[in-house]
Amino acid sequence: MTDTPYSAHLDFQLLFSQWEKRADVSKADTCLYRDLINRIKQFPDLNQSPVDPEALKKQENFLGFGLILGSLFPMSGQEEKRILALAAPFDMQPVYSTPAFKDLFLNEDGSIKIPENLDLGKIQFSKVVNLYSRIIDQVYGIKINQSHPLVFKYRDSNGILRHFQIRMNFQFVQVTAKGPLPDILEKSQICTSTSPDHYEVENWQKFLPLSLFEFKGFLLLEADEITVSQSVATLNEAVLNQEDISSQEFAAVVEDSVKSLIGVSEIKVGLASLQQVKGKLVFSPSRLANSYILKMLCEPGTERPYQGVLDFLSAIQKPVLLNELSVEYPESKFMGKVIELGVKEVILYPLKHKGDLVGLLEICSLRDEAFEPIMLHHLDMLAPSLSIAFNKQAELLDSKIKSIIRKKFTAIHPVVEWKFDEIALDYVLEEERGHTPEIPPINFQEVFPLYGAVDVKNSSQERNNAIQRDLLIQLGLAKNVVEKARSLHYLPLLDRMVEKIEEFERRIQLILVSEEEVRITEFFMLDFEPTFKHLSESFPDLLPSVQEYFQAVDPQMGVVYIHRKAFEESLKEINLLVGKYLDSEETKIQRMFPHYFEKFKTDGIEYNIYIGQSLVKDRVFDPIYLKNLRLWQLQTLIEIVNLVAEKSPALDVSLETTQLILAHSAPLTISFRLDERKFDVEGAYNIRYEIIKKRIDKALIKGTNERLVQPGKIAIVYSQPKDAKEYLDFIQFFQNRQLLEDQVEQLELDDMQGVHGMKAIRVTVAPKGRLNLDGTSELVSESEER
């Protein structure tokens, strides 16, 4: 930016002229300048124009240079404290600096250090703006906006981050032109922008090259430490920008701010969130991630891991300094583990928002006598920002809780929330007018329904088989105990127990009904197990057999729970896989056009989707969105077949799923039922749609005993030919991409209770077909562009 050369020389003539103007021997406050004028003449090197910086290093000029410095920087013994320097105009290497300036800002060669928060480009830009500010002011008499002062950030030898603002005094810098210059009559010729932060440097360099000017004199630099205010400002910025205050980045900002504020480096700074929900203190690893003290009190394995924290926090109402740590003091009994780590002193600062405790700031020193009571007042400057940060986290948690409640436990979907907001607002306004309002019917008309189901094949039969195998195992173990007892001890009742066990075995090997399962379970609990316990206590030789029996029984279920657990866990894994995938893909398709989506979990996953103009407020519905949603529905079922096929071999019980779609092209009306807090369809014709949904999963192909739904296949049930035509087009789309097999079955279905004349399309998913990970298709993309 400063490739154009410019001339800048060290010169004291402007200073000497100031002495001449102010010299008045008749006044006590100005007569000294006459003496300075007379004495400086004894140093010809300093009267040169320009002055050779090397001349200042000569011993014969020390006194003369001292006279100059004394007139500029009246020290009165403050040389070690004041942060001052003198340099040739815009030179990065001062010819003089106080010890404090040198320690903070200069390299060993005398050049200015580049602070960690600035780069050469930013410093150079500030330099050029100052150059042109002098030119435009002194040559043309036009003042332009000054650039923002640079804040220099340095970490001192103790590791404490300190902030300084260097003020530059241009009083003794003179600009002269080397030749003719362009005419400038108005400020608008060189400053066309109305923004105070806009500097037209490139325009200036073309219009007024720096090579046309010469700078003489010297620049005065004085640094003001702004560590306290900047530490608070830095923390404030972090609070505004940081969502997760449990992050290491936020903790590092807080630690730097605390160290800078209290001026101690050998400390550990901890943060703990102390949010309460319904009067209960919320603890979690993330909320204690950056804590030192509270985290130690909450170690797992203790009987009441949080009780020590609760007891301790109840005693802290204001900041405390513990500088004589000892387990003997009641207020510091909790410090035992902290002392073991070598901590000598602790400051505990409770953070409150509107009177409620939201967090705790912990400051631990590794040496004695590091803290002073006055530091508690210094920390008062950080406390408001930290309290806001922790309150933001509390509000975020509260928002997440409400979101989960809305998503998981209520039927108010975010897509239709606007409607409930409007009704709730009207309700509140009516109450404010003194009326007794009623909730009006909440209906959404002309919405198009979509229904899909992924069900585990023969889940009821698989569950019964698992229960049957578990009961046979339990009966066998019980029989072993009884037979061993009968062989060792004469107890006629044992013969009857063997007969009952064998009778149960015969029954459940044929068929297991729920009544039989209940009867056997009750018999175990009421007859077998009390007898077994008595036998083991009375006859020690039976103890191993009895123990073997009870070890096989699940303590929570009260029965052998091996095969059933394997089945339930496998079923859970399948449902989790399908549910998670549907949630992920549904979130993506919501971006195409907002729609209502609700999912149900049984021995599989089924879902309802409603889409239409009445569901949205600020969007225009078009049938293309409905078409895309139907395509998406088929697309996701193809992917689910592949996901289940991959997952099933790794399960304890290999399971298969069936896939079903109900195609229904006629729009219907849904209404929100306040008593059950869920949506339902309205009207006799619309209710028929609900009846069809409940029947078709067990539908048979007409004239056969074959179920429509089959593993590895997708069945699409319809009643209108136009629905079939649309889905056949989708099927061809996926066949072209080798995701579906070529054969398409078009079937008629047996009549079902209340349902007649239904037909179906069935197609097999190609085993090698996999969609892209993003789940998109060409047709979906086209609709998004539209």
C-alpha cells in the first residue's frame, strides 16, 4: 500500500520555533524557554535540519537531547512508569523510549513489536491514513475523519494478557510539498463517501502520490493501558458471539480476562453452570466441563454425588476469598481434594441473574498470598457479562425443553404453530377485554394426505416364539431343581410339581396363548419360587440348583428373559434405524415445502403427512410439491429396505420389514381435537380413509392367502386409476436408476371389513441399489428450483 516512496526526516526546528514563541522572561511559567533556546545552541548536531539519528547516540549530545526530552516529557521521577517514545515521522523504530515502552513494545533491535492481535497490513493501513490526514490538513486545510486508534495486545513476561492504546501526537510533524500540486477546492473531491469509517486510500494515492511530499519533525507516542476495560469488552464480545459457553474457547477467554483483571497469572479459572429447572439443580458433564471445584465434588460413585455441591452452594450468597485453606474450617470442608492438588487459595464468585443463581466463577491460586480482598471488587466488572452468558445457556436449555415437549409430547407441529399462535393471541386479547373466550374449531381444509408404514414381518409370531423358548428354559430349570430335590429328600408334593411342569411344557409346545403365559408366570411366582427358597434354606445340598435357577431369571422381569430380550432389542434397533432415517430425510424435504408430519412406533414405524395451502401462512402451494412428496415417500422406502438388509445380519434376531404406501389423491379436512390434543380427519368420506389405513396392512391378494406386504418389496394400495398412473411413473424413474426390479405386479385385493374394491401395485427393491447419501433425486431438485 505504501510502495510509493516518501521523504521523512527527524527534525527539531518546529519544537525550537515553539520555544521562541513562548519565551517570555517576564513570566515564571515561560522564562525557562529562553534558557532552553540559549542552551540548545551549544549542540549544533541537534540544530541541523534534518537531524542525523546517530547524532543522538553521541555522548556530547546527551545533555542537549535531554533538554528536548525534558521539555516534552516532564517526568518528575516517573521515567519507569510512563510509557513514552519519540520517533522520526512515521518511523517504526523510535529514537527514544522510556524503559516501560521499551519492555512492552520494542524488539531487541529497537523496532516495534507486532502485537498478536494485529498484522502488518492493518498497521500499515493506519499509517497511510495518518500520512494523508496530515497532508490534506496542512496543505489544503481540510480535516478528514481520524482512523480508529489501534489497540495493541501483548502477553507480558508473567503470561498476563495486557491491552494498550497508543496515542500518536503529530503536533511536531510538518508537511511540505516538493512541487506543484493539484487544486482541491472542496472536501468532496477527496472524500466522496459519507461513511465516517471509509477511507479512500487508493484514490488519494492516485491523486496525491506520497512522493510529492516531505515530512519533517518528530512523532510523540504515549501508550495508555486499557487492560481492564478491554478485558471486559473482550468478554462481552465472547458472550455475544458464543453459543456454547461450555467450550474450551470461551473458558480460555474468561481465564485471560480474569488474569488481566486481577494481575495474577499462576491461577486456574473454573466455570460451572448452576441452572435450576422446577427447583431442581441441573448437573451434567457439559455444565461442569470447565469447573475445577464443583466437578471434584460431583465425582461418580458416591451415594449422593451432588449433595456436597448443594450443601456448599446454600452457604454462598456473595463472593468469598478462602486464603487459609484447611479441612478444619467448616466453610472449607469440601476443599480436601483441592488441597491435595496443590491449590493454596480460592476465590468463589456466585453469578446471579435477577437474583437467581445461574453459575459459579472459581479462581484457584497455586501459591500463597496471591489474592487480596480488593480483587473481589475487580471481578465485579466481569460478573454481569458472565451472568448474562449463563442465563443465555439457561434460556437455551429451557427452549430445548419446550421444543422437545412440543415435538415429542404434543401434537402441535411447528408447521401449523402459526395457527395456534393466532388463536392463542385472540384468546388473550378477549380475556383482556373482560370476556370469557372460547377456543374456536381449528380446521385445515383441502389438505392432501400421505400414509406410509414400515412393519417388522411376523413380529407377533416372532415375539411369541421368543416367549415360548424362554418359558421352556425356565420350566426346564425348575424341573431340574424339583427332580434333584425329589431324589434327595422325601417330599410327596414334589411329584405333583413335576407333573405340573410337564403339563405346562406340553401346552406351550403346541401353541402359546397370552392366558397360558400369565398362568405359568403366576405359578412360578406364587408356588415354585417360594418353595425353591425354602428348599435351599432347609437343604444346603439343593442350594447350587436353586441358585442356578434364580441366576437365569431376570430380576426385573421375574422370568427368563433371554430370547425375548434378543427379539425386543433387535426390534428396537430396527425401529431406531428407520425412525432416525425418516426424521433426517423428513427434515430435508421440509425445506421443499412445509408440511405436517407425525410418526408412530408400534412393531414398526408408520407415519401421516398432510400438505396443502391451509397449513401454511406465507407460502403458495402448488401440486408439484405434492408430487415431489410422493416421490420422496417411495424413495425413502427404497432406502429403508437397503438399510434394514444391511443391519439385520448384525442383530441378535435377524428381522425383515415390509413397506406399505396408501395412495389417496382426494383432499380432506383435518381438525385438532382439544380433548385428546391431536389431529383427526373430519367427515364420513374422510373417515373412510382412516378405516382403510387400519385394514390394509393385513390385506390379502384376491383369491389367495398371500399377504400383500412382503419383505424386500414395496406395496402401494390405491382405489383410483390416476393414483396408480402417477406411482407407476415414479417406479419407472427408479427402475431407470436400477433401484427397483423390472417386474411390477398389479394386484386386486380381497374385500376387508368396511373396505371394498382396493387395488395395489407391488415392486421389489433391487438388492444392490443405494441412493445418494443426501437422499435427493432429479425430480425433487427440479421442484426446488421451481
